[in-house]
Amino acid sequence: MNLLCFDISSGGISAALLNSSLECIRFAESPWNAGTLRAETVVSEFGQVVQQLNIAEAVSGLCIGTFMHNCVLLDAVDQPLTPLFTWLDPGGEEGIGFVGARIGKRFHERTGCHYHPMFPIFKLASIERSSRTGRIVSIKALLIHRLTGRWIEDHGMASASGLFNINQGDWDRELLGLLGLSRKQLPEIASRNEIVGQTANRFGLPRGIPVINGSGDGFLASAGSDCETPLRISVTLGTSAAVRQTLPRPGLDSSSGTFCYQADQGAYLLGCAGSNGGNVLDWGRKIFGTAADAAVSAGVPTFVPLLHGERSPDWNSKLTGSWHGLTARHTAADLSRSILEGVVFNLAHFVEIVQNTSGEKASDLVLSGNGFLNPLAAPILAAVAGITVLMPGNPGLASLRGAGVCALRALGQPIPSLAAERVPPLADPAVPGRFGLYRRYRGTEKKE
């Protein structure tokens, strides 16, 4: 059995042909610049990665995962009227004021989302919508329609839009009415594990391949990391950063700064999402280059990595980064290490927030995302989190593996367990007590 799985991120498309053990047989990718992303660009690149894979084998199922919090407006004949709005787009501030003045604190209680411009609801409330608007869909729903002719969405992508009522498990009628939208302008909702159609000879794919609904990359990273019970928390360090715990019930607490989305029927994803992750590490590498390889001193300064504003727990896009305890004696190597520590400390702080909110203590943290390819990132997290940290063989493929998990469930096949190794905590005898910095970081971070 072979599965064709896709992970569409803000930086490009990855595709893999997986076997029934969810091992990668073949891999292809196509990067892009997501500054202004058009839906047809994604559709075109989707076809390109299919061709790159050069599939000769029979395919038993196809499943797509995409970045969350995206939408595009289509006309009456299903052609895009707007760019593809992504979580990176800064627009939406006017929409926050419009919705906030009318819904107030009930917004989080109804949706599990927060007042932040990344959510599609605020993009839609901010723009002048044409009378030609026929549908509002995610890029995943658009691709599934191009493959099967059916308009369908999963619970997770719907929930991450800000237009979904987490208590009712459907699009929120009051919010739709507030924006002047009708239910028929949005796709129907089905399980991420449901076969929603078959391929119709598009993108060079043969007819008749079952298409599985799939979900957003965060939901699939949790599924692909075997984090579908409260005992295991998924920790992702990609372009951004996230910590997610799966619960059997909604966990709604606006004061904690956590989000809560419906992942599927009877499953909810509680978590913290950070705007600062691998993008901050990339910034540090551009500035300091190989300084990260040099020895560091005993008094590394504390770095608060809020270079791109922040989502959890403050949901404030205007926050900024800073160094604390910086002196003239610090070297480039010290500053480089402080950047890595700041990003990882932030993840550890997210882990604390999520467990305190859910009331569920986890036994393991399972890592995903290419940010953990940095050899020190996982050991530092293991040193400060106080929970067993597990590293899969290829942490960058978690969302693709999650798409494979959905496909296997849809096809009635068993799910293989994830192979992962325990990460030993970083010990630095030359700098005793270094990770006492974590407590200092938390005190500094709370003042920002």
C-alpha cells in the first residue's frame, strides 16, 4: 500500500510517497516566497511536486495538510477574487475592532480563538467584499475541489478560521451574520479521516485514487507525532513555534492565552502558538554566522525572542524582542547562544502554560519541525522542561506522517507506532547553573 501525502506550508510544498509503515519512499518539495501568495500559484506548484515524484506505483490514498489560518475568496465560477490570505499577512486590525465591539469576550468562549489579525475572520471583517463573492474557502478545500469536484472542509481548518463554534461543532451562525455571510458560502464539514472523493484525472494523477479530507499542519503534526492523548505533548519548532496537547473536551480559558480548536469529532487541540521560532534562529545565523560554534561565557544574557510580535500568551502583534543583562564583555558567541536559548525557553514556557490550563500532566514531549535539527535545541529543552523529550528520526516530516495517519484510518488500516529516541538533557559543567536562566527568562518575559 502506498500513500501520497502533501504538506503545504507558508514556505512551500512538500510531498511524499509513504508506505503502509509510514516510511518515506520518495520525497519532493517546491519552495516559494509567501510574501504575497496566490491560490493559483499553490495549485500550480501542487502539480509540479506531483510530477517531481514521478509516481509509477499504485496509490491507495491521497491526503493533504496545509498551513492553518488561510482563506481565499472565489467568484461564482470558483475563480479567485483575492490573494490567498495567510497567517503571516498583517491585515485584520480593523476587523478585530469591528468584531470585538460586538462580541467581546464571548469570542474565545465560542471559537477557542483570540483577537489577533492572523485569524481569517478578521481579514474578512477588514476587507471590502465584492458582491461577486461566491465562496470563502481554505487552500486545502480548493485543492480538494480541484481533485474531486467536492467542496469540503475538516473540523480543524474550520475551527482555526475564527468562524467556527467549538461548542456546536459547526460554523457559527452569529459570526456569519455579523460579517454578512451565508452558510452556503462555506464548505460542509467532515472528519479529517473521511474519504471525500476520488481523483478525476487532474495534475497527472490517475482517476479513482481515494482522497482523504486531511487537516491543518498543526493538527497533522500532533497526529504524526503520536500525540493524540493528553499524556504526550507535541512541540513544533518550524518557521514559528507551537506546543499542542490533545484533549477529549474543549479547554477554554481566555486568561491563559491558549487557543483551543476542534481537531476532529471528540478531539480538541489545546495549545500555545508563537510567531517566533525558526525564523528567529535564521535571523541569528544571518547576523552571527558560525559564532554559534564558539565557546560561550558563564554569563550569557537573556534574550526575549519577540521579533515578529507574538501570539500566545499575549496575542499582541506589536511586542518586540530584547536582550537583558547585556554588557560590553559579551561576545558574538554569547549572543548567538542566547538567541537559541530564548527560543527554546519560550517553548518550555508554552509547555507549562498548556499543562496548567488543561490540568493534564504529560509524560512525554514529542518534537517536530526542522528547527530541532539544531543539535543543541532539543537537549536544552530537555534540560529546562523537566519532562522526557522524544526525538523522531526525521522531525521535519511530522505533518506528512500525520497526513499518512489520516489516510490509513480512512482506509481501515492499522497505525504503526512512531520510532523516537529519548533526548538526554544538556549538561554544561563548565557553566554550572546555566539553566537557572530559564527562571530569569520567565520573569523577564512576563514584563514584556
